Amino acid sequence: QQSEDKPDLSFDQPLIEPLSQRELEVLRLIAKGLSNREIGERLFLALSTVKGHNRIIFDKLLVQSRTEAVARARELGLL
């Protein structure tokens, strides 16, 4: 039984807050296997900015790793 204070983390649940265009760009490059440094170089972003985007992406997708983020995004049809 799901407690009322815990969100339902099932993969068929839509995002509460959609990803921005920039977050989607970063996510697509994560899915291609690029490192944070490579993503920064590709998008002309500082490494700290890429890491910040990662954190927001993980929070919005309710995941804790790059692998989980890619899997969740595929489940949602974002990739």
C-alpha cells in the first residue's frame, strides 16, 4: 500500500514538471554517452552548469543516475 506522503514512482506516471529545451538537449547527449565535460564543450556551457542541469533533470525524472535518467526518459517517450 502506497503511503500518502510518498510519490508514486511508477514509470507510467507523467512528469510533474516538464523538462526545458536545454534540459532535453543535455539529456539527449547523456543518452549518447557524452561526459559532462563533453556536453559542456558541445553546448558551450561551464562544467558546473552541466552538473546543475543534471541535478534538475534527475529531480524532475525522479531518478538518481544518468542510466536511470535515460531509461526513464525512454519510458516517457522523451528520447
